[in-house]
Amino acid sequence: MPMKAIHKSTLLQLPGRYPVKPRKRALINKLPLLILAIILYVQAAAQCVIQTNIHDTTVIGSGTQQNPPYQFSFPKFDPGLGTLLSVRLVSVVTLSYSFTIENNDVANKNYGVRINREDLLWGPDGFETEFLHTSPRTNYLLAASDGIAGSGPDFFDQSPIFILNQDTAINEEIYNTADFMGAGDVNFTYSTDVGTTMTGGFSVTLQGDAQDEVHFMVIYTYCDNSITLADDIRSFSAIKQNDIVYIRWLTANEQPGTTYELMKSVNGESYTAVKTFAADDQSNGSGEYAYQYVPVNGESGKITFRIKKTGSDGKSTYSELRVVNLDDLKKSGLRLYPNPARGSDVTIVFPDAGPWQLELYNQKGQLALRRQENNTLLTTISTTQNKLPKGHYIVRATNKKNNALYTQRLIIE
């Protein structure tokens, strides 16, 4: 489908809803909390003008776009514009749904209908997120079947209703921005699905029709070249594995007397020191630093890390930010091991005994495996027997009793 990109350099407000059609955005004062936190610490070090560069596209579909899903491509951020602080991925959805419902039972029936919407987004380096929405239940009291299809008191024709109306679905902020900078494009896969859940029995015929509009945006938030970031920090990563955050950075052109202070923030505003490292005066100007951060008791949610570089002259500059979500594993309830998988088998542990529908999707959003699991807390998937190539996958487990959905990322190496 055709896509369009709109470039802007404005301060951007991100409310709960967005206009579906792109339009110019004026300079405003309200900013999301995390962006405001960036401004506070940056302005303390040097003058910095926060800018945004926006790319977006709008697609219109039938509510379900899974095979194939949408493919979005946007230009990467040009480092010549300044220092990229964060990337926000936003989708705004309008969804209307109409349907007919007919009672096939010999008795009067009261049927409850809910409309379900699911949006899945895949991006660079295994990034994935989802949006799930279920409408309030609407009841339909229908008379006993009269044997005539499409009419009578046993039949109801529901005109289109808005399930979502310019509502924000995906809204994710990314601080590990390496995959979004440089030449070329950054690619995303976006799938949508619409369905219904019913109460009141099974002797019923429901036929639905959906139409939707998805406005997808990539928002680069950056500081122009007036800010002075630490120019000798070449690489900085913070990765959570098994409840430990592995932090690593590389430097070049180190100067004698330089110190690097690893700092953390639990609220995105105030920072405390974790550990200070002194530059190695015998390192020939380059260095490699590593630290294993173990969350203290009670820490949860997102933790932001940065590095404060202080030269021998006492002047300080800062690295870019890295954010780690300590709740990632707690939210899933679905466990995979080993992960990454380097052998032939992957064991999947469910939150309960099910029954479950198990699905694997590759990074393009294509279904790679689907099977049913009944009365079991764990199962095993053979990567060789199922001919699963190396790469990133999304594992989805749906509880067939209550429609609870659990997702987890799987890497096959």
C-alpha cells in the first residue's frame, strides 16, 4: 500500500488520542514525562534544543491484516541533525464493526457479544509489542428461531459501531537507538486481527464486517548539535538477562585523569551514582568497561542508565540514555528455555494447565507453527523437526478457557 512520510521539527505532545489524518503540529509546552526528564538533565549540562522528526503513514483495511501483514519502511535518523535521544512508535486506530446475529435455538436466547482487537508490531533487533482491546459486552435478546434466515424477531442487524475511534494502540518509547540511525531505512511489520467472543450458547449465527484505519508514526526525538555529549563513548548497552542487567561501554581517545560514573534513575528525573571507573592511562586511548547491575529489593518498572564523563578539568558530559524494564519477565507468565535456543528442543512452560493454543510467528509476522496443548503445564518444540530457521520469533499462548493471551520472544541461534 502507498505510504507517505512527513518530516517535522517540532516539540510534540503525545496525548491519549491522535488525529488519524496527518497535520502540522505546533510548538507546545506539554511533553511526556520521560522526554521532560531528558530535557532536565541535558539542560543542566549544556544548552539543548529538543526537536522531533516525524515519519508516518496511514493504511485502510478490513480490520484483519495478518497474511500478509503490513510492511512499513521509514528513513533512519540522520546523525547530522544532532544526537538521537529516543524513538517513539505510535499507532492510532479507528475501527468500526457491523454484524448480523440470528438465533437458531428453539427457545428465546439472550446473547452477549464482545468485539476483540489485536495489533502486533515487530521492529529492529527483535523488538515486539502488542495492543489488545475488548469492547464492553452488548446483549441481544432474540426470539426462538422462526426457520426463516435473515429476518424476524430471531434476527438482528447491527449497524456499524465504533470500537476504536482515533485511539492510541501502540505507544512505545525506545532509548537504545543504534538500529534507527544512519543510512537506509528502518523496517516494521504490523499485523491486525478482529474477532468476537459470545455468551449465551452456541445455537447462533453471527456474521461480521470490520473496517479500520491505522495511522502509524515513527517519532525521532533528538537534541541538536548545540549539546555536548561525551564524544569518546563509542558504544553503550544495558541488557537484562535472568534478573541481572549487563552494562557495557567502549571508549576511544581517552584522556588521562578522566573518570566514568555509571548512574541510574528509577523515575527518569533524578540520578544516583552506581559505580565510578577511572580511565586507564596505559590503555592507548581506548577502553572497555563492564558492570553487572543486580536490582535492589523493591526495584521494579523501568530503570534508566547513563554515564557521566568527567575530565581532568572538572567538566562533565553525558552519554545517551539506556532504559531497562525490570518487569518484562513478570508480565509474560510464559517461560521459555533455553532462550536463546542453540539445540533442537525448546521447552515452553505455561502459567497453568490450559487448554492452550500455541503459535509461533517469525519476524515478518508470518505464522511458523500452530498447535493445541491440553492439560499440560509444559511442552517441547523441536526446532529441527518443525524446520524453524535461525532468527527471532514471537511465541503466543492463548488460554482457550478465558482467552488470556501470553507472549514471549524466542531467539533461535
